[in-house]
Amino acid sequence: MRIDKWLWAARFFKTRALAQQAIERGRVRREGALVKPAREVKPGDRLEVAVGELRWALVVQRLGARRGPASEARTLYEETEASRLGREAMLAERRLSVEPSRALHGRPTKRDRRVLERFRSGR
């Protein structure tokens, strides 16, 4: 089975086209090496997948004939323990951090604009 099709069936990407783009950009590795979208994947292969900030290190368990529900997709691979712990720690850290735009409320007022203009002009 093609690796782009497997990534789509395992629900790492919403479309095969997105899976192909990720592979071409070097965000998917098989056995530590870069791959092409048409590369065959088989049970036992070790994959490293990066989607945004999230990183997975996994072992292919079986090939899926179709894209099914998420519960079925999770049976296609087994995530390594180190990968799972690292990903959960990163998600917990992101959950606890403060959103940078939280202090901003709506558009700037006239007064805010004037203050910015004074600051830019050096007065």
C-alpha cells in the first residue's frame, strides 16, 4: 500500500493530497529516511509523522483497505511509549500557557490609534 494512502486511511491527514504534501515537505520519514508518496508501506515499518506541532513515532501494525472510523484507524498502528509521553506533555504545556491575544479586546479605539501615532513619530 502507498504510504500517502496509508496515512490518509490511518487518519493522520484529511485528504491524500495533504498526505502527499506533507511527505514531499519531509514531514514523514520511514525507518529514519525521507520517502516519496508512492513508497510502499508494510506491517512492521517504523514511521515518524509530523503534523503541525504534533509528532508521532509509530509502528505500522496492519494495512487498511479503506478509510474507516477513528476507532478502526487506531488499530492500523501502534505509537511508541516515548512518542505518546512527549506528545501528551507538549499538549499539557500548551493547555496551561496563556494565549498571547487574550489581553486584546476588539479593534483599537481612536485613543489607542493616537497613542500609537505619537509613539511612532517619537513625540
